[in-house]
Amino acid sequence: MKNLVEARRNTFKSPKPDASRLLAFDLLTEVNRNGGFSNLLLPQALGASSLDERDRSFVTELLYGTLRMQGKHDWVLSQVSDRPWNEVDAGIVDIARLGVHQIHEMRVPDHAAVGATVEVARKRIGESKASFVNALLRSVTRKSYEEWFSPLTSISDPVERFSIQYSHPQWIVSAYFDLLKDWESVESALAINNVAAKPTLVSWPGRSTQSELVNVGGVATQYSPYGAQFDGAPGSLELIRFRNAGVQDEGSQLVSIVFAAAALNKKRWLDLCAGPGGKAVLLSSISKLDGASFSANEISQPRADLVKQVVPGARVFVGDGRTISEHGETFDAILIDAPCTGLGALRRRPEVRWRRTPQDLRELTQLQRELLDGAYEVLEADGLLGYATCSPHLAETQVQVMDLLKRHKDLEQVPVDTYLPSNLRDATRSHSMTLWTHIHGTDAMFLALFRKKSIGASKVVS
């Protein structure tokens, strides 16, 4: 018996997971189980690691890809698991998702994907659970990708079918159809959410120009005169390191550009929900060219500090935007980039699709209404109010517009058409700017403009 135990001890090998997969699992756990944000955690982790460029790219693709596609992976894994998938240990679930992502979505041979993923399981969750992971992944490899997903064609309900195929919760698929009205467009919108977006740089007037971004390797954006697509690490550029330019999606740039064009000749501008400062710094730079004063408000002190770093010299209030009137000041141009579900930026924030729920939607729309009311209280007569969200959802866009106009009879909607770039097509809905990733290549941003009527003023929108 002693010899048998000794023999087993001699044949046991310590787990030897590779550093890139181990890091990907640790980050996935932090995001899925502890509420972390992948876009914040990953750069920090890579910066602290000794991984080479190839391994850094592998970790990035594995982490972001698994987060995007984990609903689809769960559909596969639930069919090979001998127990209900929602009752399986969280560690097993996340490691198995990483394995399936390598098997189905990456250029990793099946045997390597299984073997290397099981080593991570042995290291992080123990031998017995690793054996279960091994059995799951080997079962997945027994069928080809085509064999796994050909049955989807027999699912008659497009909501269910697209939810699996494109790895989105069903309520988001339904919300897209409510807006786009045809399934071909819905499919395009869902598919583009699973394509990683390249960084977009933004120049800040008075501190940098679009030409400078192009000179360091960027490609000028199609609609924004300030932006450039960049195929590299933005932090490697001096313009970024010295805070003379930033990183901002072209859709977000367009919100600032269109609002600023409508606010021409207004002299007191306010960014009501300014943190972390992306729109604030572009708005403040443009406002200086127009001779306007610029103020910002942010409820969070750390985020307000970020605004101060990128908008030096600007007044930054720290407080709830719903009670901005407590400062006793009024403004004639106010932008609300409202907290929202973020359904328009799912390609950049992969975990958001799994975190948001219809209950979140109800809570956020109430907050949006209260922020709009708070801004209305400090908006001067003939003043401009901009309402923006990074969401196309009806409840956060058109419904909010109609509700605001119903509550405040002296507000009128200002059509955005006049202020859009001349080459920006198919970007309006009910007088508001409505961008779509699959159409415009930007995040799906929304912007509605309103004017507070003076006594006797006529309507802008009939």
C-alpha cells in the first residue's frame, strides 16, 4: 500500500498553466463575480505583467471575446453538462467558457485549448473540478462548430435564435427590433457588437489638431473634424500622455460637436454629468473658441477630479445633478450625458449586456427624468438643453423626449438636422440624432435638443 501511494505521488505533476490564460481567467473572475470593469482592469493588469506583445494580444482577445460570447458558450456547455448549468460552480463555468471560446472563436487547436485550459483549472479550482472541466471541453470538441450551431436554423422565434447566435440577452434583441423594425437590420446591429472596436483618438481645439493625430499614424474620422482611428496603444503617444488629446469614440465626439454647434452664441455652458470628462474637455475647448464660459458637474468626487485633470481652470461642481439649482446659478446651454443602460456601446463594454436588466432600465429612466427636471430649473429663457444617451432603447430616447415635452410645456424640441455634419446620413429619428454602429461605425449615441421658449415664442417642431 505504501508503495502504491508513493507511486501515485511520483506520477502526480503540479499544474503548469501558461501566464496568459491564467491572467485571462483571473480577470474574467473579477469581472463576472466581483463587478469589475474589463476596460479598466485589463490595461492595469497588462501594464503590471511581463507578458510580451503577442501574449498581451492573446489575453485581450480571450478576455473580451469570452465576455461577449459567454451566453453562446453557455448554450453549448449546458448541453454537455450532466447537471443544470445554472447550478454549476462559478469557477468551473468561467474556465469552461474560456475553453469553449478558444475552441469555437479563436485559432487554437482543440487539444491545445483543452489541455491548457485544464491546467488553469487545476491551478485555480482544484483537481476534481478540473476533471469536470476536462470532460466538458472534450465533449464540446466531439462536434464541429457547424454541427453545434446548425440546429439554430430550426428555431422559428428570431429573438431566441439571435440571442443564442449573437450572444445577447433576449430583452436586448427585442429592444433592437422595436427600433429597427426588421430582422436583417437587427442581425447586423447584433453582429457588430461582437466585433472589437479600434481606439478612436480625439484632438482638443487649442491643444491639438486632427492633423497632428494623422501625423502620428491615425486615420481621420469620417464625420468628426477632431478625431482619428488609431491601430495601436494610445498611451504610446505623447499627445495622449501629456493630455493634449484623448481617446473618445466618434459618436461621443459628435454629441459634443452637434450640441456645441447648436449652442453657438450661448455664453454660459454646463455639462451636468461630466465625469470622467471625455465630452467635457471637447466642449470646454470649443466653448473657449466661442468666448463662452464652461462649468461642469459630477456627483462622484473621484470622477470630478478626473474632469479637473483634463479641463484645467474650469469650474467643477461636485454634487447631484438633480439638485444643481442649489448653487443659485443659471445657464443658457446645458448638456446632460445621462446615466443609461449603455446598450449603444456593447462592443466596447462587453460585460454590460449581461449586467443590465429591464429593472435597471426602469431605475435609470426615472433618474434621467429627474436630471432633465433639474437642468430645466436652471435653464434660462431661450436656453438650449441637450439630452444624450449611449443607448438606442426607446425608453431612454424617444419616450423620454415625449415625456419631457409633456411635463414642461415651455420647452420645444429643436431639430438636429441643421447641426449635423453634411456627410452624416440616416442619422435622425423624430428630429433627434440617432447613430447606429452597423450604419455609422460609431457607438449608438442619441442626442435630442430643446429650447426653453420665451413668452410669445413660436414652436420649432410642429
